Amino acid sequence: MKLFSHHANMPGTRIGLFRSNCPIDQASLVVIPAPWEVTVSTHSGTALGPETMLKASYQLNAYSPEYTHIPQLNIAMLPISHDWKILSNTLRHDTAGYIHALELGIQAPILPKSVLQKINSNTRLFQEELKKKALGYLNKNKLVAVLGGEHSVALGLLEALAEKHEHFGILHINAHAALYKAYQGFNYSHASLMHHALKLPQIEKVVQIGLRDYSKEEAQVIANSKGRIVAFLNDKLQADRFRGIKWDTSCKKIIDALPEQVYISFDIDGLDPSLCPSTGSPVPGGLGFDEVCYLLRCMVAAGKKVIGFDLCEVAPGEHLDWDAQVGSRMLYQLAITTIASQSKGDTNE
Ligand SMILES: [Mn+2]
């Protein structure tokens, strides 16, 4: 309660996500905004992702003709936590100069051990708080999603889901593999999310798409994973298309690699950077918006059940808020996919 009590964005004082007026206690899908950016590289701004996507979501028609059997989108976003935002800003203040120096290739920038420890321990505390919050809603049989913020914010939700589900897989959409043990000294960096996720035995598989910027060490982790990590490399997927293999065929292969229950972890930089120019670490190439939407629809048609998702690394841009427009529309696609995927079986376990 403490975290959300004093922020102006209280239910009833502002229009909800996608102009929905669904109260949180009646929502089937609860979105937890995580305005967090402590270890972001290159471009900052993703802590503003949730509020800019909320605003952009008012311009969207929340209607999907292919899912008319869903009577309405019962989705509600929690108020954006002022306390999380302040903590993130404080820690970011300590890291920004250090990260900037590393990226300029300046030798041995100094970040005192005590500062690093402070960042690592506070990040862990934040993740545990998010986990607790997510578990509270999961225990009420609601679906939960996290809206970042940097990609590391998804760990709390993954840990919460691991307490509710014995087995599930992750569809990981990202230009990066996120398999670093630690990155730039940070234990819980955006570049380490999958490394931490794979410590959860409940996660039987990580299926990666969009991957096009990764290290030799990360490639070795994938190769040594005995099939637990399946990477559909971006170069390979695109080469297949250039050779005339239909995207539909590739989607079937991706979906076949996933177990029945799927969590979707979506770093927006998995998409072509023309769709997310202001994200923290943009990489040329990548997936198209329609390609991802088609894959999501195929997943529902194939009977996969989406048990939760995150959408991260969306940052506001300078021009017309294009990044937030794309982000909110992808958020809608993920939400409708998750809700539609429930109808082929029982909700939750
Ligand atoms: Mn990424």
C-alpha cells in the first residue's frame, strides 16, 4: 500500500489504459508499471516508458475483430509508483557517469564498491517488492504483466510465476541474448535477465527471436544449454525469408519449440529500430510489427497458453512520441493475446 498511496495517479482520477474504466479488482489482467532504469546503456529514458505508453494508449481503438469472443478487455494498470521512480532516479544518478565513461571507452572509470553494492542490493529489494505485488494478484487468479522500464524489471514477475506454475517456457523477443552473468559490474543488469531467469528450474525453455547482437560467451551459453535455450537467430530467420520461406513456416517452428505454457518477455529492441528509435540499445535489423502480431495470433491458434508477459525498454522519443505509440500498440497486442489464449483451457492452474 505504501508504494502507491500518495501518488496523484489514483484510480478514478485519470483515464485507464486504453481508455478502459475497468477497476483493478475486476480486471482479469493487471499491468504493473515499473518506471525503472538504473543500468540502461546508451540512451536513457525508459523509466518514462509506462507513463508515455499510458498516454499513447488513449489514441488506440481497443478492438480486435479476430477475438470477438472476448467481450471486453478487462485490463487495468496500477498507478505508477512514485517511490520506485525516485529510487530509480537516485541510483541512476550514481551510475550514469560511470556507464557513459565505459561506453566512451575511457579506461578504468571508478565506481566505488560501496556504490555498486548499494545499487545491486537496492535493485534486488525493488525486484522482491515487485515479485510480492505480482504474487498478490496471481493469488487472486489474475493475469499479471510488467511494463518497463529496463528489461531487468521482469525478474520479479518471473519469480512470482515460478511459484504458481511448475513448468513454463519464455518467448524472449530481444536484439540481445541477456545472458551475461553480470554486466558492467551490475548483478541485475538489463543484459543479465535471462541468466537469472534460467536459475529458476520451472523455466524449461527460453526461445529467443530477434537476436542479432550477442557475445561469443553468450553464444557458448546457448550452445551448452542442451536445448534449454533455443535461439532463432535474426540472420537465419531473415535468410530464410530471402530464400522464399514463408513467415508462417518460421512461426510454426518457433511455436513448436515452446512448451504449452508461455511467458512472453519483450524487449522492444527486438523490433526494427525504425519502430523504437529511442530505446536504450537500438540495433539495425530485427522484427517487423506485423510479423510479431502474426506470430502472437499463431500462438493462440496453436493452443499455447500465455501466463504473463513484460514489455520493456520503450523510451519516449523527441518526435511525436512515436516510440510510445508503437509500445502501447504492442502492449495491446500482448494483452489481447494473453487474454485470448486463456479461453482454450482453465485460467491459471
Ligand atoms: Mn535488448
